Amino acid sequence: VGLFFLDTDRALVLLEEYCKKLRKPEEQQLKKAIRKVMGIFKSSLFQALLGSFKKKATRHGTTFHTSLPATLACDVLGCPKD
């Protein structure tokens, strides 16, 4: 059984915390890109797609656990694992 992770709220918190640390002029482009990703995670289209994906995967017997967006954010940002 595969595991899929759908906790965008945790990913948004991690990305927001990381953005707060980006203060140098050379980091502003990265900050802007991260804010774009955050906007996508917050969008109704993204949330609808996640909901649709979750329903489809549930019908196929896939289980859900923790957070793919948060896990990806931690991998990219180097966050400590819980």
C-alpha cells in the first residue's frame, strides 16, 4: 500500500518560517518564488485537486499519512524531521 501525504497547512507554515529568514538582497528572488508556491498551495484549484486525488486514491485502497507538501518543503529547506 502506497502512502500519500496531503498536509498543505504544515507545508505553508514551514515555508512561511523559511521566508522570514530570507532578508538579504540576494535572497529576495528565492523568497518571491517561495511565496508563489505558497499561493499555489492556498489556491482553491490546488485544494480541489488534492481533494479529488485523495478520493480517488482512497477508492483504490491507498492510505494517507502526514504531509507530502510539508515533507517536500523540509527536504528543500533542510528542516529537522519530527
